[in-house]
Amino acid sequence: MIFMKLDFERLIDSKPVDEWKKAYTEEVEKLDQLYQEEERIYYKMYAKGEQDPRIDDIQRIKHELMTNEFLKANLSYWKEVLKDDPVWQRRLHVFLTKMTQEALDSHPELVDIQNRLQSNLMESTFSVSGNEYNLGTVHSTIMENPNRGLRKKLLLESKRIGRENEGLFRTLIQKRNKLAKRHGYSNYYSFRCSLKELDIEAYITEMDILLEKSADSSRYWDKRIKEKFGWKTIHQYDQYYSTFNFHQLQTIPFDSNRMKEILSDAANSVGLLLHQIPVSIEGLEIPYGGFCININPKEIKLVFNKRDSYSVFLSGIHEMGHAIDGHYSSFQYPELYRFYSSIAAEGVAELFQTIITDQAFLKKNFDLREEEYAQIEEADHLLNLNMVKMNYYYSLVEYEMYKKPERRFEEIAAECYKYVFGYEGETFHPASEMFYVENPAFFQDYNFALSIRDMIRNKFKIKSLYGKADVFQELLEKYIEPNQLYTWQERVERLCGEPHTFTRLQDTLNGRKLFNT
């Protein structure tokens, strides 16, 4: 592919407003081509393990552009000139916000530290009981393997890798903090959350209230899990396993070879023909449930773990939500498509994920016994509760590290575990968590997304999106298509008729039956 050289400098010389708008639009379209190239490289990296040195050139070009103070001043000037035009206000606000983020994240010293840490973690391998593992396969094994002793050994080995890389990870956090303080923020985590248009301290308060009000549900499930598996306490290496395997749903014939067929039915139920959506769907041996990369509305890559399990279908339908969001989001203004809200996007994916528990969907696609439907519904309550707690736990650990990077990270992880779950247990080492390196300040987005999902379900009085073509059309019109033309909060209110709240998620965690089935 031939990349057209960027020339944002010409914006500085463009004087008449129409001339400037034309130049800006042309340059943004060329910039998006660069981002598309980057996304294709990431797809090959995540799906096939292929490394491409071109990524270094792309990061350099982006850094040079996003740190151009003359360009930033020019965009700010035109933002003021066009203050009465809401579309141009939003376009320039989103672009300037991305400039601020990219200028920091693409800082050469920061990129160098991050690349070294990523390489260390990706190349770390070890053997347990004659089998070789890396950090990716550790995660998938801890999630699914019934051998508790093995899960413990794998967590302890990953902690060893974390200790070996704690110094470099601390350097990364301190460098990020130093750069964030130049922008007037107390730490990098607060900086990233402000760009997402959320208040991290308010989120923590909301989560504490959420956990306090759902304490009865937590005690109920902790007791049942301990009784079922014969455990005296629940360690971190037990959390995902018990969540996804409490009812042994993996014994049900969830054949991953049927993934495309199943996804097609889910899409068809809301009025879509999946084969008309330009998405490639691949089953590969990857160390996680799946991923989706929206290169552009006409080029989407969906990958799922080629493994026969309920959790893989859960991930597959979740990722299909991302693909549908990526296809139908407006591409009229490329910067509003590219610099999307992760919270809004995850909200769509979580809403689609409700399909995996829909009884009509399950009856049509899987040969299940009556009691298995009840087990899936019950497991869904456990999943919601534990995922909210795990998301909160991971976000709290990360936030505490950015607030006090001089502390031992293992101590932070242990303290936060007791704070969130109410008891002590063996915990991970944060420096072994690749997600913290590649996607900083992200975990709270999942809980915001779950709350949006339940606001939508409450608004339309539905339990799942399956068969709800009318609801999907309204979702499309008011939430998906506008994309970043509105903030994620504005899109929620446009669709649900009320400001964002965690109240509906609270109802879900407490097991209240508010939705018509």
C-alpha cells in the first residue's frame, strides 16, 4: 500500500474558512490511512505472531504530528472561530484530545521503555510438569483448567516474572506520571481517565457503593463456591475458573466449528445478515477468548479461540458486537470513527453478549436439557458479579500503582484483593500483566459498559438483544451511528432518556428480575 505523505503544515497557511476545512478534511483522511495500516500490523501481530518493523515508522510519524505545537495552536484557533458549529467543535475537540494523548504515549523514551517491557513479557516462558507456558497460556489455563495445584503453580511462576520486571514497569509508570504532570495532572491514570471523559475518584466511590449493596450476593456465591469445590478460601487463580466452570457448562456441546453459524443466527435475529457485513471470522489458537479489529467499516477482523467451550462462544458474540459497531459507526468524519470511545464500544459488545444466555437462542442452536438453561442463567448472575469485582480489582490496583509507584506492587495487589473481595488470597504480580502495559487505565471501562448495557435493558424492558430488531434499530440510530459526534454520556442519555447511572447494574448484581423475557 502506498502511503500518502501527511502535510498538516498547510493548515497553518490556509486562511479562508472553506479552504481550511477542505485542507483539514483531506489531511485527516490521509492520517486515517496511516492508522488503518497500523491496525493491519496489530492484527498480524495478535493473530499470527508476526512482527513488522514498519510499526516503528508509524509511531515516529504519529509522534512528530501529535507533538506539533504549531498545529495544535492552529486547531485551537479554528475551534474558537468555529465555536458556533457543533460538528466542527466536536471534530476539533476529539482531535485535540487525541493529540494530547498521543503526544504523551508516543514519547520516544516512553516507547522505548514500553517496548522493552513488552518484549520481556512476551518472550518469558517456563515449564511446569513438563509443559511449556508463556504469560498468555497462563491466563487461559488459569481460566479453564480444573487442576487447582497447576493453576497455583502457574500464578506463582507468573509472579516470578513480574518480580523480574518490576523495576522496568516502575520506570514506565514513573515516566508516564512525569509526562502527565506536565499537562497538569497528578498522575497518568487521572490523565487518561480525563481524556475518556470520566472521573476516576467518582468511579471508585460508585464501585464501593455497588459492592456494599451487593454484599449479600457476594457472600451467597462465596459460600456456594467454597462448598462446591471444597476450598477454604478463594484465591485469585480460582476467581475466573469458578466463574466460568461453576456449572461445568464446558461439557455442553459448544463446538467452535459452528461459530460462524451461531454468530449468523445472532445477527439475523436483530435484522442483520452477517455475510453482508465485511468481517473475516477466524478460529485460531490464541491465549484469550477473542478479539476484533475494526480497520475501517469495510474491513473488520474477528478472531476467536478455536476451543470448544461456552466461554469461547460468549467471547465470540461479544466480539461480534464490536464488529457490528465498527461497521455501522459513521465514517463521515474519520477522526470521530478512529478516536472512538472505548466505553461506548464496550457497551455495544456487552449488550450483544446477553444473547449467549437467551433461552430462545440456546434452544435454537444447542441441544440442552431443561436444567442446563437454569444453570446458564444462574451462571450469568455469578459472571456479572465476579466480572464487576475483577474489573474493579484490576483498575484499583493499577490506580494505586500510579498514585504510589514507590510501593512494592505485590503489596498493592494483595491489599486491593482483600479490599474488593473481603478476604485474603494469593494474588498476581502487576508487572506480569501485559494489559497494564499495552492498554493503561482501561479496566474501569468494562464496568461502565456493563452499567450501560443494563440501562439499555431496563429502558426497553428486555433481558437480551436476541430477536429484538426494533431495539437494535434504535440503538443503531441513537448510539452506534453517531459515534464520537456525541460523548458517550450524551449517547447513553439519547438512547435511554436518563443520565448515566450504575443503579441498573446494581439491580443485576442483586439478582432482581426487572426485565421481561
